[in-house]
Amino acid sequence: MMDKISNKLIVFEDKKIRRAWFKGTWYFSIVDIVGILTGSVNPTDYLKKIRKRDAELGSYIGTNCPQVEMLTETGMNRVTLAGNVKDVFRIIQSIPSPKAEPFKQWLAQVGYDRIEEIENPELAQDRAKEYYELKGYPKDWIDKRIRGIAIRQELTDEWKKRGVQEQKDYAILTNEISKATFGVPIKVHKEIKGLDPKFKNQNLRDHMTDLELIFSMLGERLSTEATRKKEAHGFQENFVAAREGGSVAGRAREDAEKTFGMKVVSQNNYLEITKEKKRIEKR
């Protein structure tokens, strides 16, 4: 068995498994895993069959396993069904295979990397930084993005301590901050940038300009302050604090736009920035 960690691939018994950093953890290609465990020449078809055969598993995958963008063998980015460590363990239970037990042990070691990151947040930051470097983001943008992740984590930790538990509530609070900060909800902000709503893994922040990242950080940092000052508890009180923090950042944005005659919310996204960078390099 070989355990080789990289940002794009991990290897189990010389078989490649694609993975991607998504929603704060590693997600693995389910098709790749099914192929390894079953030896099937058509793991996609095999997965369809076991989902039909095991209704409970099919329901679990449909509810918990998102479509995540990963590299294909041809080097193209395509969305594929993916699962985190918990999801993969659930799928393994439904696939009789002599490789199941060694794969579980291997996966537990991969999961240990995440535990290390929790105990030492600098490891998580270093890995995230390397991920963005590999994708070609500019260094100054990466520094802001990593700082934004830390600020976001501080805010969500505060929400959790104050009784906000449901993921949908986190999404509502985040949208309220973003709407107050930028003057538009997240969905509209994505549309302005030309992001495809079908690709749920298209993180808006990964397509923000420097200014958008800065104001996003400001809105969430001020929301953390408002939450603490108000000693908010429960969803409704945290909602009021989120709106207040975002509104202060929104007024700062409006002042900047008026003073400098510009718009902070931009159509520019990562792809456009990369194209421009390549064009300049060719001169």
C-alpha cells in the first residue's frame, strides 16, 4: 500500500483517487473509489446499479454527496460525485470487497491529516495556500483569501457557541452579511460574475477581486464584533447582528464607491484574471 498526498491526487495501491478541497475538508471522487474496491471496468455504471439495489444508500448519496469539480485524466476540470471521509465509509459498507478493510485503514490515515489541521491551524492554511498557488492565483490575492478564511472561521465558531447549528442557518446568515455588504445577495453576486448556478461548488469568494475580498472580510469581521457586543444567542439575534455588521461594511463600500467613482462588485472573476495574466506574459 502506498499513501501519497498531493493537492490533486492520492494513491491507494498504485490506484489514483482524485480529491478536492471543498467546504473546509477533503472530498474524494466516489467513482474512483468504487473502481478500486470493485475492479469494475465501468465504475460509473456499477455505482448506478448499487444505488438502485440499495435504496438507503442511493438516498444517502443523493442527499449528502455533492458534485465537486475535479481534474479528469485529460487535464480538464469536470464536476463529479464526491464524498468526505464519513460519506466514503458509508459507501464502503455497501460494497463487498477484500480491499475494504485496508482501504478503511488507509482512509483513516488520510483523515488524520485533517485532525492535524484542527490541532494546528497553520497546517490547514499552508495546504490551502498551496492549493491556490497550484491553480495559478496571484500571491497577494492568496494572502487575502487565506486571511478571509481565518476571519470566516472565527465568525462561524462564534455562531456555533451562540446556538446556531443548522447549515441552512449558516447560509442564511452569510447571505445577509453579503447582501448588506455588497448591496446584492450571493445568488445575484454570482450571476454578475457569470458563475453557473448548476455548479454548487463554485465558491463566490474564489472568484472575487481584491476589493471584494477585503469588503467580504470587513463584513464578516464586523459581524463577529456585533455578535459579541450584543451577546447574541439563537438564530434570530445572530441574524440581527449579521445584518448590523454587514451594514457597517456596506456603508464603507458605498463611501468608497462615491469617493473614487467605482463599483466594488465586479464582473471580473478568477478565469478573467488568469486570462489577463497570460496575455500580459505573452507581450
